[in-house]
Amino acid sequence: MGEFWTFFGRGIYTMMHMDETPSRPQHLFVVRMWAETVGPTPAQWRGSVEHISTGQKFYFTSMADMADFINLRLKASTEAMLKGKLSA
């Protein structure tokens, strides 16, 4: 399979082969940000974040709101995994 670079914090990058990665739940989010200027006021950053596997999209005006959306998606995924393991 292919190769990819991964980041482990503090500037540590390593090359891994796709077949070496552990199997675990993964989520892909696309974040878009842009500056909007209305009249004489300073530009305000706005953005959207999309959870690719569900298609859910959320618009935000603060990084905290973006983080809340991502955390809610991850929490829902964790709860679904736990429910599946408990009922199995």
C-alpha cells in the first residue's frame, strides 16, 4: 500500500506504510475558513466544518464552536461503539 506522514506532536514526523497502521475508528473533517468584512468594521473570521462520513456541516464564527461540533461527532461515535460492544 501507500505511504503517509504522520505528526506526533512537538514537531516529530514519521513515515508509515498504510499496512502498518492499526485498525481503529477514524473520522475525516474538512474545515474551511474565510474573512468577512462588513463596512468599516475589522474582518471577522468565519468557517465551516464538515464531517465527511455523515455529510453533516456546521458553520461557525469561533474556534470553540468548531471544536464543539467535532467533539460532539466524536462523542456520538464513541457512544455508538460502546453500545455495540455492550450489546454484542
